[in-house]
Amino acid sequence: MKPETRSMRMTFNLSYLPEALCLPIREVFPVLGFSEESTGIPLKAAPCDRLIVRYDGKEIKIGYSAKNEIFRALKIIKQQSLKSDFQVVETRFTDELGIMLDCSRNAVRNTQHLKKMIRMLALTGYNQLQLYTEDTYEIDGEPYFGYLRGRYSQAELKEIVGYADRFGIEVVPCIQTLAHLNQMFRWWGAYEKINDTGDIMLIDEEETYRLIEKMIASCRACYQTDKIHIGMDEAHLVGRGTYEDKFGAAKNRFELLSKHLKRVIAICEKYDFKPMMWADMFFRLAFHGGYYPEIGSDFPQDIYDKVPQNVRLVYWDYYHIEYEPYDYLLKMHRKLSDDVSFAGGAWRWHGFAPNNGFSIVCTENAMNACKANGVNNILITMWGDDGAEGSDFGVLPALVMAAEKAYGHDDYKDAFQALTNVRAEEYIKLDFANVIEEKSKQENDNCNKTRLYNDPFSGSFDSLIKKGENEIFAQHAKDLADAEKQAGEYRYLFTTQRLLCEVLSLKSELGILTREAYRKRDKEKLKELIRKNYIPLLGKLNEFYDAYRAQWYQENKPYGIEIQDYRIGGVKQRIATCIETLESYINGTINCIPQLEEDILEFKGGSAKWMFTGMIGGNLL
């Protein structure tokens, strides 16, 4: 029989540690429920070749290979808190383990939120934070760059970088130096001269390189790292706009890209940066626009010859749920360069609800493949496509799982509860607005968004909606209400998701039910729908919006909330208009509703899993 264990006191004596280390430790103590007292358990730390946490019943000794591991050690202490003595030894297979926050697609995180995220990253074992800023950082002499977008001032970036350094977190600029600059090109009068087409900069135009140098110089002024991510992904039409008009059609678009890349690398090196870039453009030019070629494919020899070796290639993939594609594609990237890192994804960018289930399946297989292929630099992206509605903390389960995997653990749930004081099984209920059936927990869906914006009369997504969804969302709301009571400081996330599910419990099947009653000329049923669905829906939309707005302000700068105002406000107005139209039909003021006369066809507007701005609701921005 094992000896009976006693609960460890959660008070610690920090006098054995340097004050510079005590300051950040004190900041994370409240997260773990720890406190500092002179009579507490002595806490000691010293450099080591790996992470070792040892408690002999009298004192705790931490051996760490990097500063951030001291904070992970504190999380381990919390996990082990019921044991009278313990020793934990960990060796991570990653050199860099980071996240990338998208601070460009509508939401720019406020500094307090970033600091909270930095503390959580350190406790989890991450050592890098990349800030994806297309135009949301200050450049001297460029007033239109990030204008009205909530861009970070240089003072803010320096504050964030300095704060992260206290926790052993390296902050890396992630910018764009070719494409994805559509927001900058909104100000046509300021940047017309350097536009090729769409969101792409004009290669070979000297003004382009003057601006790129300003970008990189600004990063140099704000960041301490020698790393910089220069983007360069998805420039599908490079050389096919103004470039062609000004310089003639490019004979070889790969050579055009390579020429531009060499100039950008030279600017990076001038400012003591070692660049990395998204690798997809090399694949797209080699495989007719595709990034994920079939197994057995190989690059043309000229691709091998021209990929520069003084830039790191970042393989990004957030989609595959099996091991084999990651293994194959990692090998393909390693053919091009010895310096390859991997970027997976924690899916916070498919509407208001996260998708931890899908993220975890993808990331587990990806990290297994990275370890097998000797790829030791891993980044978890957290994009904000189409409005950045989701919360960063909504995907904490996926982030904690990735960190535990890096340190050799297959189970993340104990670590998660130590960090959040919430059981992982309860927390992952935040996914529920994206879950219609059991299998969808491991699918990449955004049904929360299609159902919210689907029009009750012109329901382009009606063919995707399954009978009984209203009841499913009603049950989700009840389950989220139970989890909400236990969610502690994350309760606000559960409030938002509960209210979203309450909205969807009234709205998901509303268009189908309305069309069905209308086609039967059942005015009594239409009256019932107005009374039981349409009118209550307006109230629930108001409740949901109020909770969501509070969530937004807690995590982001105020810039960008106007997009949600337009969208959610548009839904409210549309519901009000539908009520008026139905009432007019019921009382005989009008004798038909043309939209409801039209048959709904099978949805063929593209994959319903990728409903971004141009397609949501059929007629909505």
C-alpha cells in the first residue's frame, strides 16, 4: 500500500531567487493559486540541461534549460500538489515553440490581454510569440500605414517585448513584404505607385523597397530578436497587374519572386535580422498553384537551384487530420532547405466559436511528424480571418495540448486544469456552437457563423441545415450554462457562447420552418413562429451582442468592433424586417413573399466550411 499523501502548502519563500526573477514569478502566482510568505516552502532554481522539478518534502529545486521553463516548473508544481515528494524530469523536442497572434484581420489585441497571454504561454512552456501585423504597426513618416486600424505604436511594441522578455518569451515580428496588404492599399492615393494588383506590392519599383526598408527599420527599433517573419504567402497574381503594364510580362514568375526575395533578405540582413517566410509560393509556382502536391511529386531542378539558403522556410498546414500528409510534406520542404519550421493552427478563426477538437487532431499528428522528421521549430497560428470574432483563450485546450506534446506528454488534461482550474472536458464545450453532430467535433466547420447569418427568407444555407438543429443548440446552451458556473475567470467566454447557442436555438431552422408554413399557407403557424421565434430572437440577439461586445473590449482595442456592429446589427434589422413582412402577409396587406416562393437549391457556393466575408448570408458583407 502506498503511503498516505498530504496536500502541499501553496505558499513559497522566494528569498533564494534573484529579485529580477521574483517579479514575474509573483505575477503568475495568482493564476496558480500560489502566494509568497517567508515561512513558505523554499523555492530554488539553477540552470540545467533540461527541466527538472524536485520536491523532497522540505524545499523545491528547479533545474531549467531556458528562463521560460522556470514558469512551466511552477505549473508542474501545481499539478503535483497532492504529493508529499516528487521529481519530474522533462526534455522538450522543440527549440522554438511559439504562437502567432493575428493582429491584422480586424482585431488588434490590447496590451493587457497580450500580457495575460504571455503569462499563460510561459506557464505552459512556450518560448516565442509572433505578432502578425500587416499594417498594424507604426512606421515613421507613413501616417496612412495602419490608419484607423488600431496599429501598435512603437512604444506599445517595446513595452510588449520588454514584458515578454521577463518571462523568457521571445517576441518576433511577423509582417508582409509582398502580398496580404489590402488594408494598406485602401489608401490608394498614398500607395498607388507600389501596387501591382489586388493586395500585392509592385516588384522592381524602387518605392516598394523604400517602404519595405521602413517596415524593417521600424521592427528593428521595437524588437530585441534577430528573427523576422517576412510573409510572402499567397501572392497568386504577382507580376500580372501593373508590373506587366510597366515592365512587360514576366517570362518566369519564379525568377521574379526570387529577385524580390533577395532584395528583401538583403534589407533584413542590413538591420541584423535573419528572415523566415511562408514556403507556399515555391510550391505554387512548381505545382500549378497548389501547395499540397500529390505523394510522389517532385520539384523541377530550377526550384532547387534558386531557393535561397539564408531564409528559413515555414511550412503551414492546419487542415490534415492524418499523420501521412504532414510526414510527406515535411520531407518535401526539407528537400528545399535544411532550415524548415512548421506552423499549425489553433482554430479560432471560424466565427465566434473555437474548434479545439479539430485543432487537437491536426496538431497531434503534425507534431508527431515534426518530431520524426527533426523539425524542431513549431508555431501555432491563431488567425483572425473575416472579422476575428473568436477569443484567443477559446483555444487554450489546443495550445496546452501542443505544449504538453512538445515536452513528451500525450495527455494534456491535468496540465490544463492546473493552469485554468477548469476541467478540459468542460472547457472544450466552448466548441459547441460549431458542433451539430458527434463527428463534427473532429471536423473543420463554422456552422455557428452560417446559421447566425443565414437569411430567414433567402436562406442560401438552408440545404445544409439538419432537422432538429434548434433542439441541439438549445441543449448546447444548457450544457454551457452548467460549465459557465465553474469557469472562473473564463466565465465571460462561456456567457458569450451560451447566448450564441440560445440565438441559434431560435434561428438555425427558422428559414426552413418559415418557408414550410408559408408554402402551406398556414398563417396560424406563421403567427406562432413570430411569437415563439422571431420576437424572442431579437431579444436574444441583443443579449448575445452585449456579452460579445464586453468580450471584445476585454481582449482587443476598440477598433474593429464596428464590423461586428454592422454585421450583428444587420441581422437584427433583417429579423425586424422579416417580422413586418410576415405580418403584412398574414393581415393581407401583401399577397405573397417572393423569396419564399422560390425553391431552395443545394448549396454550391463553395465549401460551407470556408464562408468568409463575400459569401456569408448570400447578401451580407
